[in-house]
Amino acid sequence: MRILVIGNGAREDALSWRLAQSPSCTAIFASPGNAGTASRGGNWPIAATDGKALVERAQRERIDLVVIGPETAIAAGVSDRFREAGISTFGPSRSAGRLESSKIYSKRFMERHGILTPRARVVHTLAGARKELSEWRGGCVVKADGLAAGKGVFVAADAAAALTTLEDWFGSSGIPGGGTNVLLEERIEGREVSVFAIGDGKRFVPIGTACDYKRVGDGDTGPNTGGMGAYSPALGFPGNLNEIVEHQVLRPVLHGLTEDREPFVGVLYCGLMWTDEGPKVLEFNVRFGDPETQVLMPRVRGDFALLLKSAADGALDATAATFDGDPCVGVVLATREYPAVSTPLRDLSADIVLPRGQVAFWGGSTIRNGAVDASGGRVLTVTATGANVDAARAKAYEAVTELSRRIAKPDAFRYRTDIAGALSLA
């Protein structure tokens, strides 16, 4: 089949890499794509949110399957455009995508359908926030309602810290992602884990787990980012993790979507906090995560393209591919000033050939005169598989050392040195 991947980040590079290896894939394209996807097929110069132009080009290119990468494309209704044109699409509708595009909608959905989630309050003004926080006890997670590219969540130690952030948001800075709505959520304790499930509109099937690292600095210090690394599978959780999540989260979600007449076709990313009461949902994402995708794809066995096509066509064949390959660790190479500033890097070496078991995926980037220009921020995700997480981690950092020396000037990148290190499995 001829496949189109929508997006231009490391997630889309990883999806393209795995899809291209599927027995059923005969040609693969990306739009707008990046330096990595360009090596496998063709990049189209069309924005991920331009549904009309994407559909017209896909029809000319006789595309059989579209895989939606970024949340912005889902929120823009690109999946709906492709389905209206009769093209098989892996990615939910704009309406179902509100599980991610609106934190408030998602919270209300969970409350209506009995899905365990931290208690929360909604505020629309600074005065309303002051009133809510005047009686707040304990830590507070401040969440902008809309999509904010990983910059719409602030974890505050107490109400005073939360109010400082809100004074900034409602003041000169503006609320990340726009709008006037903010969710104030209780800060709960536990271990975070991400569980991914594929839906075909009738059921959800868990496919894999991962743990990511959002803070920019070692030891989980510094500001939140889009993600500085990850590993898969998640360690230190019950052996029947998928079964528990399927029963306590996925079934209620499916029931709620069915009740709301919102068929869900695509991947549901469940961001969970594992507590003494079991899993509580911190957030839903309606697409593969970044950097989690980069550590999930090297673990895929079988025909990944056929798996996604069967889901897109409403008849999921869960046996087409599995996610049970060797453990994988991924480390993000970011620009020095990230996340405060995303400074573009020019003339990076395109030579990222690595030994078997190590793969690097480009973030936002283009090829110019045989070299790579990166848009800044998260430039590469360097991954490796191994017999266990420790072995994978060692190989990943070997590749990090090699690539950071080879493709750019010294000290061009920052990265965490503790991804998948000193794991607490209690």
C-alpha cells in the first residue's frame, strides 16, 4: 500500500521508519516531513494542518493509508477531510480529538463516565483563580485548556506558586494555546506511566507502555519540555498492567465515546499516575507521543502498516503486529537554550548511520545542499535496543556521544544523562 504520514517531527520520522519496513508498504511519503522521512520516499511541501491541499495531493498520489502524527492536525479536522474523501485514515475525528485538545472537556468526560482522575476546578479569570486557590490545600497542577505544544502545564508546590503562574498567564504572557480557560488540578503522588491502545471505532486494544522524562534537567529539574527521553516497556508496574488499564480505563472510555456517539479510530495515549488506588488518568492524548513513539517503533514486530490499516478500516487485526521486541531507550538531543528558546541549527551533518540496534530520528528539519538545517528545540532522538533496559541505555548513550561529536560543533546540544538510569521499581 501507498502510505502518507502527516507531520514533521521525530515521532513522524519514527513512524515512517517503521511503516517503510512493513511487508504491505510499497511507497511512503510525508508532509511536510523532515530530513529523516526524506530518505525513505518523498516529502510534500504542505502543512500538516492544510486538509484541503493534503487531500488533493493524496488523491493524485493514490494514497491508500494516511497516518496522522501531530495533535494540531487532528484539532484542525484533517482526519475528517480524508475520511470525507474516502481515504483510509488512522487518526481520530476533530470531535473525538477533544479528549486531548481540551483539558476541560477531557476532565468532564472522565467525571461523567467514572474514570479515576485527580479532582479539579475550572477558572476563567484571575479573580476566579484567586478565589479557588484561597482554599486550596497541597500541590496544584495548572493546565491551560487548549493545545500548547507542551508548554501549557505548570506543576506548583502550593497555591501561592500556582497563583504566580496564573498572574503571568492572565497578565502579559497570555494563556498558552490561547483562550481564557484554565484547569486547576490536585497534585497527586505516584509513578507516571504511559499506556498506548489502538481503537477501530468498536474496541480498544492495548499495544505498549513507556515512561518519559519531561523536565529538561537531570534528576527531573528545570522546566517542563515536550520530552527529553523515554524507555519502553515501563518497569516496576504490575505484570497485568495492560489488563488493569483495559478494565479500569479503556472500557469506560469506549463506553463513554459510544454513548456520546464519538467513534474513535486511532491511538489513545493514556497518561497515568499509578497510585495506591490504582491508575488515575492525568491526561489523554489522541496520537502517538513524542518521544515515546521513538522507543515504541524499534520494538514493533510484524506488519505495522497492516495493523494501522485494519484499524482505519474499522476491523482491527491485533495480530498483524506486536510491540514485544527488546527494550528500547531514547535520549533527546536538544539545542542548548531549549526550552526557553528554539535556536535553529544549520549545516548539520546528515551522517547518522549507526550500528544495528541503534537508530536516530530527526526532529523538525530540512535537507539543504546535502546538509541538515534543524528548526531548533529537540533536534534528534537517539535510540537503542538491548537485552534489557540497562543494556539498551548503555548503547543509546554510546550513540549520543558519537552523534553529538559527529554532526555538529562541540557543545551544540544539551541532553539528560539519566534517562532510564537508577530506575526505582518499588
